Amino acid sequence: MAYEHEIWEAAHRAEAGVHNAMSAYSDGTFSEEPAITGGLVMALRDAIRGDSEIAAGNLVWSAHILRSSRGVAAEESIYGADILFHVIFDAPDLRYSKGLLVQAKRVEPEQEMTTAAHADLVDQCNKMLSRTSAAYIFDYARSGMRCGSAMAIQGSSDRHLYRQCAWTPFRFFWELFRCFVGDSHIVSADPADLPIPNILQLIASDRVREPITERARLSE
């Protein structure tokens, strides 16, 4: 497909960002889920964008954190999600704008969730899935993060979350950037449209074109 190499490289950069965030969790820099999630969003932003913008092949990638806040437990209880990813790809051979929801949990590879914790996770999966089928679980572990489908986890009685999350971070972001996952009905990263605690917008523009100024538009 068009831009396959650039997408592959961007997914590896995202994977490196995840590794940095999980290393900070492992060494005690972050301990609780909200702090880990905030650190992950920032690490992904830095990995994708670098000091300014990363030019890879024919694409220029940029990343903007449009929202990262605490004290929004009521919103999470409504939507079941900790993170909204919004991705814009604007190039002559590939154009899309889409989003997906993520709920984060902190469960080690050999750890079995309690019955109550698992029931709570299933409830959060149901809330996300009531809005979109593009809903995922990030399992934070000291050995590394894994990603899983909220639909599959919602339908399973297995309380070993880590083994339910079958994708590596590279696989998750590779599929996301290739346009194989995501919901085109999530049309905006504006927090007012879908108030989620953390929103990360990722933009890839053809380097011979003017980069999209979505963040500026949203602030108008």
C-alpha cells in the first residue's frame, strides 16, 4: 500500500514511546494508572514528533496533546475510556480522519484480575462499545504494554488480562496508521465532542503539502 515504509517506521517510533513510558512505570517514576497514562501520551507525542516534526520519506508527522487532565472520573464513568486517539492522514494516495477509544489497566502477565475488577473492566468495555466498535484495552505491565480488543475482552471470562491482549504496541499502531482499525465517525479531537481524560491527535501530511493545522482550527 502507499506509504507502507513510512507507516512501518512511525509504528516503530510509537513502540519506542511506549517502551519509554513502561520503563518509567517499572522504575517507579509512575505508579498509578492516571500518571502512567499521562506519561504514555506524552511519550507517544515525543516519539512521533521529536523536537519539532519528524520527516520520514514523503510524510511529515506531528503530534499534539489536546487534552490531559485529572479529576474527570465522572467522564470516564460515562464513556469507559481513558484515551481518545484521533489520527489524520493527508497525502495524495491516502486520506482519512478517524479515532478510537482506549481504557487502560495495570495487570502483570501472570496476574489474575479479581472478579470485581474484571466485572468493572467488562462494564467499561461495554460503555466504550456502546459508542464505537473501535475500542481497545492497554494493559500496563512492568515488562511492557500489550493491546487488546475491547470486544474480545468484553466477551471473555478469562481474568488473565495480559494474555487477552494479543497485540504488541508496534502491531497496534501499525494497524492504526495503515487504516485497518479506527472509526471514521469519530471525526474530531475536540474534547467537547467526546470528553475523555487524555486526547492525542496524530497527523501525517505529505511533505510537499502544507501540514494540516487541525489544532489551530480547534482553538478558533
